[in-house]
Amino acid sequence: MFHLSYTDKERYENEERPEVQKQMLVDMAKKLPVYTRTGSGAVRFCDRCHLIKPDRCHHCSVCAMVNNCIGFSNYKFFLQFLAYSVLYCLYIATTVFSYFIKYWRGELPGVRSKFHVLFLLFVACMFFVSLVILFGYHCWLVSRNKTTLEAFCTPVFMSGPEKNGFNLGFVKNIQQVFGDNKKFWLIPIGSSPGDGHSFPMRSMNESQNPLLANEEPWEENEDDNRGK
């Protein structure tokens, strides 16, 4: 539903005036659940895919399409992968450490076994530190209900930038990724609520809320090219 029809696409491409193109996108987006804008206030549109971008979605240079390689459909699994990898590296490091002590004391026979122990301990510790940092950062993002891009670039709504526009509170933020049923949080099955096209947003006063606005602001305001 975010793709332009053949007629709309032809009209948009044949129009040479940027301000008219901008208004055309505003008119096309009126019935779509899109509330974020570009920095200039325009409707977010991908010139390469020729579609109005859903909120929090961006053009992926790897996939060559509007998508999130790590996003709504697999973000939970990505976090689980990081968590399980951290635990696995910790398990390897702790089980190998006793052999490292033996190596330090000269109790390990053979040169090969010494090399294997040192190499395994070094790799396990190196990956453990790297993964802990990455996992901790994504845990922080989940607690704030932010994407990686939103952490560096504040999302813009119809009334302007709002860094906490998608922040629903700590518990609800976690539920947006893992779901309401806690028994599924550690199991690698899909439990994230929603459809990946629209997202619940922080409650604000009606007069200040571009997220829950009715169709009137679309007519009053002229609203680019995330991407999990």
C-alpha cells in the first residue's frame, strides 16, 4: 500500500516542480499510517524504490530496497543471538581457564595443546567483550524503543523532531520487541506485536501530538529518502 500506482508514479516523475511533487506526496500519504517526516518536513519517499517509506524504515544499500536487514521481523532473534553468543563465549572462557592455569604452571604436555588453549581462551574473551558491548548497546536501544538510526538522528514528526516519539515506557518498550507473553521471550519464535508498517507512539496532548493527529493536519502541513 506504500507503492505508488502507475498513474501516480507517472504524474510524479513527469512533474518538474519540487513543491508540487512534495504536495503530491502529501496527498498520497493522507490515507497511510505514516507520521514521520524528513528534516525539511516532507513525506519520506524513496526515489529508487518509488514508494512512500513506512515509519522507521529506510532504503538498504545491501538489499537494494526499502527494508531493515535487522528490523521488525528479526530484531528479537538478533538480540537472542547476541545473548546466546555472550553466554557461549563465557562458557568457553570459563571451561578453558583451568587449562590455561595448567599451562601457566607448565603442567600441560605438548606444544600443540598449549597453543590450542591459548588461542581458544583469547578468541573466547575477545568475542565476549565485543558481544557484551554490542548486546548492552542494543539493550539500551530496546529500553528506549529506538532504532540504531534513531539513536543518532532524532526522528522528525509533523510538529518537528521528537527523540522520545516512540518511547512507551520501559516495560512496553520491551514488549514491542519480545511480545506480551514472557514465556516466549527466550524462545526463538516470532512474538513481536504489530505488522512492521505502523508503530504505537508516545501519548501526548492532542494539540501537541503529531503522532495521533487526524487528517486535518495533513491538509494544513506540507509534509526522503529506517530500514529492524
